[in-house]
Amino acid sequence: MLIYLLLGISFGFASAVQPGPFQTFLISRTLAHGWRNTLISTCAPLISDIPILVLVLLILNRVPFGVENIIHFAGGIFLLYLAIGAFKSFKNYSCIQTTEPHSAGQNLFKGVIVNLLNPNPYLAWSLVMGPLLLKGWQETPCNGITLILSFYITLILSSSAIILIFATLRKLGTKITRILVGISIIALAGFGIYQLWLGIATL
């Protein structure tokens, strides 16, 4: 059981700190809306990974080429949509409200969409986590449960730490925060274009 605990913690931490669309989304939302309205978004993988896990296990740990291609295109378009929205906020940064009605729920919903349209979870579950889960479960269900729990607890806690770090940077002043928002826009747009490029390159 210990090995599955350590594996879950390791992969959970690596997934949280690895630069990608979801991490960029969390940072941009934190800078725009504050940590209180963004923290709930760390739970997005708990929702989005359910269909991903079912899909991967049903197709025997392999993501079909066509599915990955569609995800690249859809994810790229959605990330560009988020980048455009963030840019509108950037232009009128002084008007941004740090607390907006229902923004926490909206952030969670958008976080789920970002993760569903991100190829990384599909690849991670098909190449690493899926086979480990099946192997651990076959040995004893306790191993599989340990792997899942340690992975998601570490992922959520590490993502929350990232949010709190950028929430602290947000307090340094409007100019600094606006620069960080600008950087997050570039990152979102960059990931979006990269996703589209991957979709085109694999045609």
C-alpha cells in the first residue's frame, strides 16, 4: 500500500505544478477574482476526471488518435476564448470587481471544461494512472483506493498552494497584478495556439 501512496502523492504533485492549461486557468482566475472565488476550482479534476477515467478504462488504457485530435482542437479554441475574456478584463482592470456574484461557481464550471478539453489528463490516465490503478486494484482494492485518494488530495492541496501564492502576489499592487494578468493572458493564448497546432500537426 505504501508504494501506491507514494506514487499517488508524486503524480498528484507533478500534475499540480506542471505548467499547463489548467494551472494557467487557476492563476488567471486568482488574479482576476481573488483566491476565495478560485479555490473551489481546484476540485474541478474530481468532476472532469470521472468521464475521462471511464473512457480510458473502457478502451483498455488507450486514447484513440481521433479523440485526442478533437480534444486538441476543442481545447485550443476554448483556451483562446478564455484569453479573449481575460484580455477584456485586462483593458479595464481598474473596473474589475474582486468579488462577483456566482463567480466561484462559474470558475468551477470553467475549470471542469478546461480540464475536459485538456489532453494531459487523458494521456496521464491512459499511460500512467490507468494501468497503475488496474494493477493496484487487482492486487487488492485498498491499493487502488489509496492511489486515487493520495493523488487527488495532493493535487488539490498543491493547486490550492499555487492559488494562495498568486493571491499574495496580487496584493503587491495594481500595476504588478495587471502585469501578472497580462502574462497569464499570453500563457492562455499560447497554450490555445499550441493545442490548435498539435491538432493540425497530427492530421
